[in-house]
Amino acid sequence: MLPENTLESFKYLFENNFSGLEVDILFSKDLVPVITHDFFLDKDQTKDLDGNWIEDENIKIISKTFKELLNYDVGAVNKLSSYGRRFLNQKSLENQRIPNLKQLFEILNSYKIEDLIINLEFKSSPLINNLVPEPEEIVKLVKEEIENSNLSNQILVSSFDWRVLKEFKLQLPNISRGYLSTQQDLKKTKKNIYENSPWMGIIPFFNNLEIPKIIKELGGEAWHPLYRDITKRNVEISHEENLPVNVWTVNKEEDMLRMIEYGVDGIMTDYPVKLKNLCEKKNIKWF
């Protein structure tokens, strides 16, 4: 297991014959699209160039230029922290910097992977200002890079902030869109499915079983729910709408098996090799 959102972790996937990956996109102060998970530098996963874990929890990604972000090393997790204790088997790598979207595309093109699926998750929030550009600007900033990547047909953009997906539909209508959802509050991710939710573009109250139908009406190509929100029935409803279901973030074997039993189309996990080995062990033809 390698540090997330690093160039070495992407290479690891392809060298182990995986053809799909999910990465998180934010923006630097000079509006470079960068690959990192949180709106702020994570003190449990970030060192300064002297090798010390950073102590400031409030360093916004968008407050630093891309050049300034290169002054941080993201190649390890602090295994003394509560977060790090969840990933005791994660390898530590030296000199890993936050990559930008262009670097990712260069690696993907160098591997020439068949059946490649690139899920670009765009981080955004309708509730807090000054974390990322506005949705219209987000798409403008990546439009040319996506169009010039030679990978457009393999890209799936996703977001919890459905306003961003609306802008992709307007500005890049040929790019597939996956609608992220969670119906419960997590430690770092607040629910975005509720009555008059600004995350959904102020869609009025609805029955939860209608979520796939709403996504389909919005022109979505995939539904990306939290795996805890999934039942066999709502997977069936999604498939009735010809809408694939890709769940996140499934790390336990029993949950992986349950998701496969329910008929999901894709599983996002921190442990892709574990999932692959589990399917081989159980003789499950799912990959």
C-alpha cells in the first residue's frame, strides 16, 4: 500500500494490472489543478522539506502557489496519529510532491492502458467560500488540459457538488459525469443528500429511492454513493435507469463481498490488491 494521490501510487496500480483509478482535484493559488484529497494540507500526511510533520492544520491548498506546494513531502503517513494507525502497512516513500493534473495525464499516456477509466473527483463546497474557484471557473481551468490529454473518452468527472457537474455538462458535454452522494455525515464528509440541498442544486424533497432517477434526469452517466447507503433494491433501481453504481470507500472484505453481491459496477477502495486477491480467492469473476 502506497501513499495516496502520489505519482508512485498511480504507477503501482498500472504495474499490478489495474485499469481504473480515482484522484482528487483541487487548485493552487495560481490556479494549477493539483492532485490532493483535502482542502487543507493534512498534518498527518505532510512533512516539510526538513522531514518534520507540519503542525498547522489550517494551510489551505488554494493559499499556496504550485511552486510553494512543492515545499511539502506527501510520501508518508504519521503512524503515531489516529489516522496513521489505520494504515500501519502503508509504505513510506521519499521525495513525493503533490502532483498536478498534467503530470498525471503524462503518466497515463505513457502506459497506454486498455479499458482505462480515470475518475477525476473535483472537490468543491457550496457552503464554504474561498476553498476552490467557483464551479464555472473550475471547468474553464481544466477544459483545455482535458481536451488536449488524448484521454477524453476515458475520463469520468465526479463531485459531491453537483453544481460542478452541471458546468461540465455545459462546457464539456462529451465528458462522462458521476454524481457523488452520501446520505449521512462522516468525519470529513458531510451529507449532500437532503431536502433543498445546495449540493444538489436546490432539488426539492424526494424519496431516497429516487436518487438514481434524478441523476439520470440530470444527464448523469454514473452514481457514486457511499457504500453504507447502498441496498440491493437501490442498485436495481439504478440499473433500471441504465446507471452504473460505483461505491466508495470500501476497505473491509465483508463489505467488498456484500457490494459485489448487491451487484455494484465499481468499488473504490484504499486496498485494490486486497479486493483483487479476495475475488481470486473466492473465484468471483468480478474484475
